[in-house]
Amino acid sequence: METNKIYHGNCVEKLKEIEANKVDLIYFDPPFFTQCKHSLTNKDNSKTYAFDDKYNSIEEYLTLVENVLEQSKRVLKNTGSVFLHCDKTASHNIRVLMDTVFGRENFHSEIIWSYKRWSNAKKGLLNAHQVIFFYSKTQDFKFNTLYTDYSATTNLDQILQDRERDENGKSVYKKDENGNVILGKEKKGVPLSDVWEIPYLNPKAKERTGYPTQKPVLLLNQILNIVTDEGDLVVDPFCGSGTTCVSAKSLKRQFIGIDISQDAVELANSRLQEMVISESNLLNKGTNEYQEKTEKELTILQNINAFPVQRNSGIDGLLKDHFEGMPVPVKIQGEYETIEDAIEKLEKASYGKDYKMKILIQTRETGISRLFGFESDVTIIKSLELQTKDLIKKNNEGITAPTQKAGFRVPKTV
């Protein structure tokens, strides 16, 4: 079967056309057995998309899911995985089916997709999550560890210092033979957990198509990044509006989409031409109430590949890459801080840590103003915004601004 195409037809029959052991990932989001007909209109009310989620019995529904699972297992490579999206309606039944088809030993995660939605009050708890089951075909499956930033409640020492268990099983800081705390190795962040806080598509989202149960591309991106690499083949047997295929194309994966609705196939093909993907302000800003960094500061840290550090007036972030085997602290000049004040705070926060490099991001055009100077080995780098302002100013004055060197080192004085 040709890849990078959307096929119209029964997914079980279409899966039979795919050669065995050829697919790296199968993601499918089947009907949830809601026993309802779902419909939604697009933004300009020119088109209504609908699908029927009614079955004569739960047995009929589960037979469909089982048939798709069996074909999925056949076409998956030995290193391949399957992610099945469902909700509380039939998740308990589906889990049993997946154990039967793929084996309990090949179950890896029950992922909770957590989101906020606005709904009228009703008797009972508001639905605020869906479930994604993650199974592999064999134990020899592909897996890429993804990392997230540290929680805003994580302090600097927790990030920097290595830990071990004492004789009582308590977690303590690891120390050398002289009693000095040992700094940890390079850290990429916190490994991704099985609870994903990815916002539900709001009605005004750019990628919203009007198709019922449409999932955000960000959700599929995360799944694809976990178990596939560029060039791998991804199949979605219930592709609906084509979100999986849009994600695959954007991440340079091959894809095959299948849907029984001709309207869905046409919509998916249209999306593959336009490739509209919404960004999430919620994800960019974070949801933790302890978050102290401004959006501007978080952007600066992201641009230099640094972790945010919260609740520390002298260090705003740590580079993800070490320098000479040691972490690199980063301080961002505050709105009302002089360069000297910012350097002093960084030096104070760095005392006793033996950093080989310390970086100050200059955000305002203020020079070193103290009469007698001071000793520091802090490297000062102008922010991208400040560099741009300098470039424009110098060009307006008819001076060609140097662009090769972004910063300078404050020399030590004796």
C-alpha cells in the first residue's frame, strides 16, 4: 500500500492490504461506544461533519476493536507499538482485549490525557480526562525518552546535587570522602510521566476543523516522538479529520490514514495541504501556581536551551549542557537592576559551587557604572532583543554593527 495517503474504506479490510511487519506505530482513536450520533459544524457553518457511534451491543463494538487490534499486530514491526485512545465508557473492556491480543507483558502505560473543558453542571464528576493505552508488539520496542522542565517547586540544590539512599532507605545528598556534596551529572529534565496536561482544542483554535472528537496535533506529536523516528511509518485506522497524518507529516514520518467516511477523507487531505497547527499558550506558560518566571524570561531561557530555576533571586536558569563537567548558571538582568547588582546576585547564588562558567543575560542598555570596578568572571551576553536594538541604532547612525560576537567577559581586576 502506498504511503503518505488517506484511504477511504473499512479499516479492517484496508489494514489487510498492508504488508506484515512494515509499520512502526499504530495510533487509533475508535468510536467510544457512546451510543450517540456525533455531529459538529465548521467555523463558517458551511459544512457539518458527523459519525454514528451506535452499536447493537457492547459485544458488536468490541468485535470491531478486536479485529483492528489483530490486524494492527500483524502489520507492526517487532519494534513497533500501538496507542489506543478511549474513555471511561469502554476502557476497562478494551484493556482486557489488548492484554489478550498483545499480551500483558507488552503493556507499558495507561496514559491519562488531562484537560479542562467548560460544561454545564450535572450530577456527578466532570469528565476531564481520556485514556491512551500503550502496548508494544514485543519487548524489543523502540522508545525515545522525552523530558519536561523541572517543576516550579523544585529548588536549585535538588537539580544540581546528586542523591543516594542511606542505610535507612532515606534519600540524602551524595557526598565525597571529604564530606562535600557531589554535583550530579548533566540533566536533560524530568522524564515524561503518564499524565499529560495538553489543552483540549478550543472552538477558536486555528487547527479546529469542525470535526467531532478532533484531537490536538500537540497530543499526537508527543506520541510520535516517543516511539518513532524520522522516516518511520505511522498508521491511523480511524483517522477522522487527519490529525495523526498532519502530525506525521510535520515530524517527517510516513503515514497511512484510513476512514470509512468520505467527508473525513476529504477533510484530512485538505488539512495535509494547509498544515495548520495551533500553539498552546497554556503549555508555553505552564500551569503551576509556583511559576515565578515571566513569559519574557521563559522565552530567553528556552532560546538558550536552559531549565528555569524558581525561587532563587540570583539564578534564573541552568544550561542543559554542562561546561567542563559543571552546570552553567544563568541570570537574567531584571527590569530595574544594574549590571553590577545582577552580577552580585549571580555571584552570591553561585558561591561555593565551583562553576566553570556563569552567564548574565543583559536586557537593558546599561554599562558598568561603579567607579572602582569589581572582580568577576561572569560572561555577559546581550539578549536577542537588545542586540537587535543595537543593530538598528548603529545602522541608523551609519555604523555597521558587529554580529559575530554576542557578548563579552567582565575581566577580573587585581
